[in-house]
Amino acid sequence: MEALLDFKDAVSQFRFPLLFFLLQASLIVFALISLVLFVYDRFIQREDQLLINYPLIGRMRYLFYLLRDPMRQYFGDEKFYESFDKVKWVYDSAERKAAYASFSPGQPQKSARLSIKNANCVLNTEDVSEEFGVTFGQDSKHPFKAHSVLGRSAMSDGAISPEGTRAFSKGAYLGGFPINTGEGSLTSNFLYTHRYNPKNRDYLDVIEGTFFAKSVYLFVKFLLNASAAERVYRHMVILSSDAESYLFDEEHKVCYRVNWNAPLEAFPKEIPSDVPDIIFQIGSGLYGVRDKQGGFDEQRYIKSMRFARMTEIKMAQGAKQTGGKLLADKVSEAVAYYRGVEAHKDLFSPNRFPYGKTLEELFDFMGRLKELSDKPVGVKIVISSKDTFLEYASLIKKRVEEGSRAYPDFITIDGGDGGSGAAPLEMMMTVGMVIAKALYIADMALKEAGVREKVKLIASEKVLTPDDAIVLFGIGADYVGIARAFMMSAGCIRARECSGAHGRHCPVGLATQDKKKRASFLVEQKARNVASYHAQMIHGMQQLLAIMGVDHISKLNKSHLIFKDHAGKTYMNVDNYFEEMLV
């Protein structure tokens, strides 16, 4: 210790002017660069929403992201998905980067898994049909002929930010795939691509600013950007607290939204061609179709269906078997307007659907919706046992034999590992069957009842990449709903701050109502990314079908799958595996 102190005293007698000068100069340069980057990130660039909210600090995320692959052996790897490779594929596909891997996956695949059989004589990708459509409610007056067998599954406007919903809506429109509204109702943001037409505005609330307001808009747009100019214009012309419920038309400089109080005759007779294919979901809160007493409003439902292709009744969801949960921070004035509730108070939907105390009552309500809309109607459930689903299959068979239309045209099956923006942890971990086994039960039960051709099956749970979807189609799905991967394509960094609890909000402005975070969300850019992810999913499925020797998605079945368990036992016939597992 004494030697160390002597060394310190000796060193302190020397001076290092050049060293101190370089150190001070470096600090000054670093401070200047940091200041420039801060100003650039926060006020100038409009390419990265995370850096707008977190200048400088946000750049550390990309540094760590770059270091993840080479450093994964020190910091661990993906735990929830099979590997980070799947996550990276989603991000690369959305951003139109080459989604190829080198050498091998970053993490070995699970030893127990459903896999795909390749054919002896494979096809070229171009030999596989580009037709990936499916028809729902073929017996309906207005069946829904979806152009894609993939779609964005239910995510409510409210759980998702207005800007996020707009990006999803435009992405669905550009990509030609369906989008589910979630239980939060059909809001203005789902109609983001629906252009204002001054010659056909009887079903709209329209607010137009003065010449001065329009001039201010043009000035702010020139000085800053269109997003900031729109916010200023809205503040000048809309005095109500639910101003965010209005869309903005840049050409005519007007704000507009659907006027649900307008007479039914004023609404479009046909679904407008400039909106995506919308699946309208009704949850236990009846948001968007409830009257002042909280009951079902037939007229409001009919008006909503002037913009939607079919209806889904939500009975359950993989991550939560109770009703939807929206914390007070997310119940903005606009969300309250859409749902017909009080703003800034926790909004928890009832556990039980009000017209589904029994399966018979639920089916009767479906029949009522079919009569009102002349469009397909289905139900979203979680399967926990074969016996519970057999009740659905038996009642469908009975209704078909009676010549009744009061049964579901489709059944959406959410797996027990499905996600949610806010749910009790205990329900995320313990309720419901995984999607593969649940889907097998539904497919086989409907076939045994002789009604499989009457009911389409939608599957949803942890689908990220084309192989995830192909496996579900092989088991029996007619359509696959995707949520979390579409979230990632829209910029989600999986920060797990979706609920808004504890004062923490989605850092990229996607799953929050926090205005500061939302202001950075790049709607048009993310819409293109959402569409790109869908396109790459379809292309990847084509490639997989080609090596399986299958030239059309409709020809895919369980004979094209194989299962190997943890012990190495291989099931060449996956029916044997499922029958053994579902005793």
C-alpha cells in the first residue's frame, strides 16, 4: 500500500498538458456531436420513430442489436420463440431485406416438433399457384371471398394507437389481406384509406377550417413536416375533446369521420373500394354496436357492416379468457367516443358475452346477425378439451339438418399461447390448448359430424414465419390470423409495455395512447412494411409448397407433415401422434 501511495505522489509531480488538452478537446467534440445528433434525431429525421422519442439513448438499441448475433453466447438467445432467427426474419421481411440465413440457424430447432415432408420430385416456385384465397359463408347472400389466407388478427383501436391502426389498415389495403377490428369497434382509423368525397358526404361529419387555418397548415408543413402541420390544423379547427376521432384529407383540407347518427339510407350501399377487407369483431362489451342502455343496437350494426366483410363474435382469446382489458391511460376521449364509454377510466369488458349464456342462445344470435347483414358470421374461441368442442360440432350438425342458418360460418381458434396487450399472467400460462392440438380436434370433430365443408377454420397462435403457417394449414386451417408478427412488422420492438401499466408506454408509439410517443410513429413507412411482411409470408409459403410437391394451398393436408418427439420417436402419420396425445 505504501508503494502505491509513493507511486501516486511521484506521478502527481508530473504534468501532461498535451494529454489533458486532447482529453478536453475530445469531451468538447463528443458534446457537440451529441448535441447535433440530439437535434437531428428529435426534430429533423423522420425515418426512425424510436430515435424521435429517445435521441442518443435509442441508438444504443441498434448497437446492441448489431452485437446480438456475435455476442449471443454471452447474453443468451430467444426463449419464447424457437430462436431469434424467426424474429429477425420478420423484421428483415418487413423492411424488404434479404431474409436468408447463413451456415445454420442461430439456435438448434426444438427436438419435438411438427415438420414438413419434402417430395421426391419437387416443383419450381413458379409452378405453385399464386391464388391464396378462401371463401367464407358460401351460402350467404354476400359471401366473403378473401384474396389471402393470411390476415391481421384482432387488435383493437385503443389497445393500438390511432397511428398504429392506420398503418395496419393501409398495409392491409396495399397488401390485399383482411384485417380484424378487435372488440374495440370499427373506428375512423380502420377507414384511413377511405378518401373524402365532397359529392358523397351525407354519412360523414365534416369540419373544414378557414382560409387562415389552411394557410397555417401549408406554412407548418413547409417549415417542419406534414404530420406536425396536421396536428396544428386539427387543434385550430376541431374544438371537441374527441378530435382524434376525425380523419384528415390533405387535398380538401377537411377533417371527417363517419356520422353514425346519419340515416341508414345515407350510408354506402356497397363496401367502398378504397377500404381494406375488414372483419368486424363484437366482444362482450358490444363496443361500436351498443345502445345507450348497453344493449345491442341493430341499426348501428347494419351501418358498421356497410364497411365490413363479415362478423366475428369474440367468446375467448388465447391469453385471456375474460373480457378485454383497457387501462385508464388508454381510454382517451376518442376511444371513449368510439366505444360509448367514459374516458380516462379502466375499461374491462364482461367475462361473458351477453347473448351467449348457452350455445343455443349464441347460435341464435349469429342467425340474427346473418339476417341483418346478409354476410358471414363466426365465433372466436379457445379449446380446452375435445368434449367442449364436440358441443359446437353437434349443435352445428343439428342446425344444418334443420335447415337453419343460425350457426357459425367460421370458427376462429386461438391457441393457449396466444398473446395480449393486457391479461392476467396466470391466464397466459395455464388456460387453453396449444393451437396444433386444438385445431386438430376442431377439424376432426367437424368432419365426424359431416359439417366440415360448412364451417371454415381460422387458426391463430405464435405464427411468425411461412413454416409456422404451413404447419397449421396442413393440420386443417383454412385461414391463419397473425397478430404479434404484424406488430413487429409495424415497428414493435417487444418491449412488453403494451398495457400502459405503471406509467410505462410502448416506446415506439404503436401500442399506446401517449401523444408524445405516438407523434413519432411513421404511418406510411410502417404501412409499407406491414404489406411487405405479408408478401414475404405468401412467397415463403409458395417456396415450401414447391418443395413439398404441392401446387395449390388447398391440396395441403396432414399427409404432408411429420412429427418427431423428444425421445426421437417419429410419427410419419401425424394422426397417430394426435390420437396418442389426445386420450
